[in-house]
Amino acid sequence: MNLDLTPQQASEVDAAIEHALHDMSHEIAATDNSHHRGELIERRHALQAVEDSLHSTRASSSPSPRTGVWTIELSFVEDGDRTQADARMRTAGRDWHGWGRARRSPLDPDVPAIGEELAAARALSDLSHQLVGAAAGAIETFEGHSIRLHP
């Protein structure tokens, strides 16, 4: 299928897909039903394919985009039923550090991977909030007034 979209329409479709993907991530994380989770993951992959197609179409009709790679290092420390994750990233000479913790309930089975996943998610969330704050600060400096960005 080939769609001819104006840049405005393409941006609107892109924003709608990003919003849907964000909502699906929350729904996938919140469901306890493995069958439903599998269906949601399949739908998310289909939406991501549409988003990728839209981006490649936009890229072929516009100047080459700026590219870059940011590498995040996650490290973990486990102490009994507690896990701490540290997320470190370096961009343009700036060091970033986010951290998160997870605590296993004494009634839960001892599965270290779960604590690592939760602590990592919290560390990455902390890092993402810092990046949003930095972006907001840069925009405020450029615009000359306060703004509010949503993570």
C-alpha cells in the first residue's frame, strides 16, 4: 500500500502511532493474561512496522536525517531481597546517571531477573525524566519563557 501524505498528515499519523505504541506498552506491562499479552505484542509489532514504513517514506522525500548512537550501560547490585540498577550514559561530553531500586517481597519466589528488570526500568525512567528536563530547559532558553514537556 502506498499513501501520498502531506508532511502535516505524515506528522499527525506518526504522532498517533507513537501514542498508540506508548499506550500498548503500558497495557502489555499491566496484563497478567499471557495470551492477551501475546496478542498485544503482535499488534505492537504491526504498528511498529507501519511506523518504520512511514519513516522510510518520509526519509526518502526529505534531506538525510542526522544520525547518532547513545549507549546506556546498566549495572546491578543485589543485596538480599533488594536490587539497585544504575543507568549511565554519555552524550556530547555530558555524563548522565539514573538509578532505580526493586525489592522482592518475602512471599515472592527468588527470581533475580525480575528484580533486575524492575530496577532497570526505574533507572531508565529516572534517566528519561532527566533528559526531558534538560530538553525543556534548552527549549525554555531558546523561547525565553517557561514550558512544560510531557515525558
